[in-house]
Amino acid sequence: MSEFRCKLVKTVDDSYDIEIGRGLEGRLIDDIAGGAFGKIRNFAVITDTNVMELYGAKICEELKNNGFNAHLFVIQAGELSKTRETKSFIEDSMLGAGLRRDCMVIAVGGGVVSDLAGFVAGTFGRGVPFIIYSTTLLSAADASIGGKVAVDTPLATNQIGVFYQPKKVYIDIAAWMTLPAREIRCGLAETIKHACIADKEFFEYLENNIGKVFEFDLEVCENIAKRNCEIKYNVVMRDEREQNLRAVLNLGHTVGRATETASGYALLHGEAVAIGLSAQLKLAERYGYISHENARRVEDLLVKAGLPITIPKSIRKQLIIDKLYTDKKVRDGKLRFVFQKEIGDMMCFDGSYTAEVCENDVAVVLTQM
Ligand SMILES: NC(=O)c1ccc[n+]([C@@H]2O[C@H](COP(=O)([O-])OP(=O)(O)OC[C@H]3O[C@@H](n4cnc5c(N)ncnc54)[C@H](O)[C@@H]3O)[C@@H](O)[C@H]2O)c1
């Protein structure tokens, strides 16, 4: 018998900048032309059918105008495009266009585009660099930070993917002005979630200023974008691979994701998260983790943001319960939740941020909703 040890100790610096501002297309092109990402000449600009006309095509054209070889790949807008099939379609199209390992992927759009394009970048040629040009509040608040990129399958959302960090993220606040109000509200659901997890003062700020986001008050929008990045970064940097702490970002997502899939994606992600937050609050109150007053404050803020906190009648509660078992936190066939501790802090149970919850308790809470 013989043995050979492949020693592969790695030191990796995946640091990147997030630039927050208005109309950042020019900044992106200047960075590329100025060599901020090396000497890359070939680009795959991935966008969706809504964002293409607004931002995607313009960025692709500007790259070409600056002498780069750029190709535009457009997916149908919406969560239903975040599939293995769409990923294969983009990869085949990229290969067909002659793109190889020396290219860079630029995701222009919201979380669907960045999750999909990031996953493409993570596996195309065994990994090519990618940039996110974020055009939604939800992706600014959440999807742009943390390096989780994935697709959905008929059985579960975001379960097939990789950890892959972008080289830079541009958060274009001006793009929020073309967003439908429903999408703004979805971004606010993740924003409220962040405040519940980590920052009581930010929660109070939201209570006083949330309406100004719909008026595109630039100071408020920028503040919200920045605080979201800081909160998510502070969690992700301590637990990139979700060994424990990162699970707190799942607040509201246990019932949220199950409700989203049970609705056949009629509910948008942020709307489902708001419902999930409300379910979590009811359970947390039941177990004594949050006072009745604070639980109502969070629900009031969700309602103020125009978000749902009850389950639409068309969705069968049993279907939600069935879907709960596809959640990534399920262990030994048992449901697990993360819970907020009042506002701005999280419950920790003997060193773990997730706690086992019996199905019956969830069923009772869902019936109240
Ligand atoms: N990777 C992560 O860590 C992470 C975190 C949270 C959410 N997500 C994922 O993000 C996705 C949701 O993100 P989203 O809400 O940004 O979804 P999205 O990309 O589908 O965008 C929402 C809608 O807005 C449109 N749109 C985007 N920008 C626009 C603009 N500026 N003007 C007008 N229309 C615009 C899109 O075409 C789409 O119809 C989900 O798939 C979710 O799983 C990922």
C-alpha cells in the first residue's frame, strides 16, 4: 500500500467593494476600462426581460463603445427563470458566442439575475470573475452580499448552488425609481428583517422613515442600502459557510420560503418573508422570546411597509407544513427555526442559533394567520 497526501492549505482574500450611488453605469465602465478587474476584454452581460431595456442593453453597448467584446444574455423576468434549465441555456449561449475562461460575467438586475448569473460565473470554465450591478432594493439589501448563488428546483428554492463572491457590487439607488412599488415593499421586508436581527436603532429609524422610501428620498434610500450591507456583512464575515451564526439571516424564511413555494410563486419572495416573519413572531411570543408589545411593533412596521402578515386563503396550510420539511435547517426530520430576541437581537440556544420546533405549534400559529 502507498499513500500520498495532497496538501492544499488555502489563504483566500475574497474582499470586494460595494459602491452605493445613483446611476452607476458610468462608474462601472470606468472601473473596467481603468483595469480595476485586470485585463479582461470579454464580457457576458446577463440581465432579464424587464431590466434589459432599462439598464442591461445600455451597459452592454457602453462596453462595446469602449472597445470591449460584450454579449447580452437575457432571461425571462421572474423567479421561475431561476432554474438549472436557464443556467444551461445561458452557459450554452455563452459558449456559442465564443466566450471562454478569460471572460467576466456582469449581472445586471435583481436577486434572480445575480443568483443565476453568479452561479453561472462560479461554474463556467470552473469559475470566472463576476460583478453585480444591483437594480432592486431587495438585492441591495440581501442578494448582493454574502456570495450565495443558486437556482431553484421544483422541490426547493436555492438548494443547488455554490458560494462564490463577486469582484464588486454596484448598488444603483436611482434604479429603485423604476421599480414597481410591490418590489420596493419586498426589499423592505428584508430590511425590516435585518433591523430585527441586529439593530434596534435602525428599527426605530425605519418606523420613522419607511414611507420616505416610496418618495425616493435619496438620503433615506442610501442610508437604508448602507445599513443593510453593514448588518448582512457583519453576519456573513463571521460565518460565510453558514455553520451557525449565518442562520440568523434566515429569520422569517422558514415559513416564508414554504409559503412562497406553496403559492406557486404568486407571492413574491419579500411578501412571503413578511408572512414568515409574522409566523416567527407568533411562535416567539408563544415561547416567551419576545413581548406582545414588540411583536406587534414589528407587525405594525410590516403593515406600514404595505406587506402582508396573513396567509392568502388560496394557499392550503397543510401544503405550507409539507413544504417546511424541505427547509435547509431541518435536522433528523425535525423542523428548526431561528427566533428574534425582542428587537435587534437573536435567540441563541446552547450555542446554536436554530431551535427545534414541533409541527403542532407551527400548525396552531398558521391557523391563526
Ligand atoms: N443570494 C442571496 O443571498 C439572496 C438573498 C435574498 C434573496 N435572494 C434571491 O433574490 C431573489 C429576489 O430578488 P429580487 O426581488 O431582486 O428579484 P428579481 O430579480 O426577480 O427582481 C424583481 C422584479 O423587478 C424587476 N426589476 C429589477 N430591477 C428593476 C428596475 N430597476 N426597474 C424595474 N423593474 C426592475 C425584475 O425584472 C423582476 O420582475 C429571489 O430569487 C431570492 O431567492 C438571494
